[in-house]
Amino acid sequence: MAQSRPYVAALLRLAGPVALARLGIIGMAIADVVVVGQLAPNELPHQALGWAPTAVFLVSAIGLLQGVQVLAARSLGEGNPLGAGVVLRRGLVLALIAGVVSVALLWWGGERLFSTFGVEAGLVPLSARVMTVLALSIPLHLLYIAGTYFCEAIKKPAISTIVMWLANAVNLGLNLLWVPEHGAVGSAWATVGARVFLAGGLLIWIFFLRDGATWGVRRLGTKGHGYGALLAVGVASAVSQAVEAGAFSGMTVIAGRLGANIVAAYQILLNLMAFVFMLALGVAAATAVLVSEAIGRKATHDAARAGWTGIGVNEIAMIAAAAAIVAFAVPIGRAYTADAELAGIISSLIWICALVLHPDGAQVVTASALRARGDNWFPTFSHILAYAAVMPTLGYWFAEHLRMGVAGLLFAICIASALSAGVLLLRWWAIAGTPAPAALTDDTPIAGVAEGEVRDR
């Protein structure tokens, strides 16, 4: 048996800038929450509720684009770098279609998306206005995500990271300009403006890459994975992320049923966990790239080692992050809002957030490793069980029936994440050392993709 190569250094080189880019994504959300929390704190519930349905559509569509990362990396492992450009172009088409559909559905839903689920009537009109503005940013962000996945697959993640942090500066400036007068709606428009910069800046940079000819970014008519292959990965991931995002948004609705202060506290704590979760997403993306590339080289043992390395590195990162947020619980609460009572609630519950980080990070890294080696639907079924069935049920029971409020919602997230992580880790342990499906490692088109589909149209 050939000696398996080490992956710690390779994973850290890729995960570092990837995690910084993911942190930049949540950095925008944090800036939105902090500026509104300091300058228009009474509108925090409207901002939280406006984001809830928007996040479901956005995160689901991001999952649909997962195939760009997996298949562009696999193209490199197969010795077809031009195929990465084919994957990018097709990914951009999917991004536009998914974005436009998302905008249409959110505008059509309007206030009904809130009133139907029992959100306090006084919170509904402004929350719906925030949502309809945020919807306009979805196609822009999806174009950025498609470009980002391509950059990560060709191991140039710094490009998307730089553009993301420049966009953060744009977002903060627009927030400070518009929130004092327009509140949460002004913050939503700041998000739209920042994402115009985000998508345009990244795609222009990719088009003018010095070695762009190597990857086929300016070339048509080359061979590569078709739309069927992209959707084979992306649909499973989209369903999975839709379930998870929908469940978390449902938890926001439960908080909204309990009152404005509850939903504001829950949104801020969720925002804090999401910030740390970006570290796990960075490790997950790097893990997916390295596993996919190894599968393209038909190196099963390398794929297994890359996956286990990602899982281990993530756990170390989550332990460090958990210790940090607990140590700085009081300053974190004060930084988020000028409301002293709300800041106190936040600080007192951060220890529960620290418990959530470990299983939540483990499940996303393991799911990425599984999808990278072609096991697309098992993580989806795991997420349906944990996040669609278990989490909302426990959240409702703990928060409303047992009157635990925000703490009950957080404990429900922790239990669901532990269930998901346990199931996925067992699955990875069972299949990591086995050969990947033949459709991923032979020289024929991926199963379900006709020969004519592997040519760029």
C-alpha cells in the first residue's frame, strides 16, 4: 500500500484564507447588527426577522453551488485544469437562476411569511420591508460564492478573501451613512451595496487573472463536468442547507412569538455562533478541496487522511474559540448593543453557545468530506433528522412549554448538532477507507451526465 501523504500543512495553508473569507461574510452581518444595535436598537427585532426567511433562500442556493468547489477541484485531480473554468461558467449560470427565483419568491411571500407563523403583528410590516430589500442582494452574493468556490478549488483563496474584506469596509461605511436615518431598512440597503462591490470585484479579478488561460476562465468549448454533475452535488447540498437554515429561521420565529427582547437576544447569540462557525466552514471548504482532489487522483487513502485531518483541525479550532468567547462574554454583550438589560442576557448565555460550537463545527466538516467523495445524500438525511425534526421540536418544548426562553433554543441547537455530528462521524468512519464510487474515479463522464453535456455550450 502506498504511503499516504500528510495533510496538516496543506489544509492550514488553504483553510487560513478560506476561513478569513468566511469570517468576512459573517463580518458583514455583525456590522449590520452592531450598527443597528447601537444606533437604532429598537429595530433589532425587525432586522432579525427580516433576515430569517432571506437566510433560508440564500443558504439553500449556496448549497446548490457546492458542486463548483467539488468538481473544479476534482478536475484538477483528473489533470484537466481547463475543466475548472467550465465548472465556473456553469456555476455562474446556476447562481443567476437561483438568485432571481429567490427574489421572486420572497417578494411574493411578503408579510405572509411572518404573519402566518404567529409573529407579533407590530413586528410584521417593517420586518417584511427589510426582507424585500435584503432579497435583492441574494443574486449578487451567489455570483460571489460561485467565484469563491472556483478560487478555492484552484488554491487561490486569497483573491476572494481580499475582495470580501474590502466589501466589509463598504458595508460598514454604508451602514453608518444610512442606519441613523433609515434604521434596519438602511442597513439592508447597505448589504445590497456591499454585495454589488463583492460580486463585481471578484468576477473582474478572476477574468483578468494572469494565469487565467491555464484554468480556461476566458475560453469556451473545452471539456468539463456538465450541469448534471453540478446538480448531482448541489441539489443534495441545497436540500441539506435549506433544511438547516429553515429550521434555524423557524427557531427565530419561535423567539419572535415570545417577544421583541427574546428575538433580539437570540439573533445576537446566533450571530456570535455564526461568526465562530465561519472558522469551521473554512476548514470544511479546505477539507472538501483536498478530499476531492485526492479522489480525482484515485488516491483513496489520501482522501481518508485529508478528511480526518480536517475533522481534527476543526476540533482544535472550536476548543480555542469556545474558550475565547466565554472569557470575553461581558465585553461581547456590551459590544453588540447599548441596551444594558439585553447585553446582560447575552453575556449570561454565551457559555451555552460555547457548548454548541464543537458538534456544530464537526458536523459541517464531516458533511463536506462525505460530499467530496460522492456521498451526497447521507448528510442531507442526517440534517433532516437533526435539524428539521429534533431541533424545532425541542426548541418549542424548551422555550415555550418549559419557559426557558433563549436558553431553551440554544440547548435545542446543541442537542441537534450533537446528533448530526455523531451520525456523520460514524458514516465517515465506515466509508473513509473504502474505494470511492466508480463514477467519480473512472475516465468516463459522471453517472447521469450524457456525453454531449460535458462540452461547454
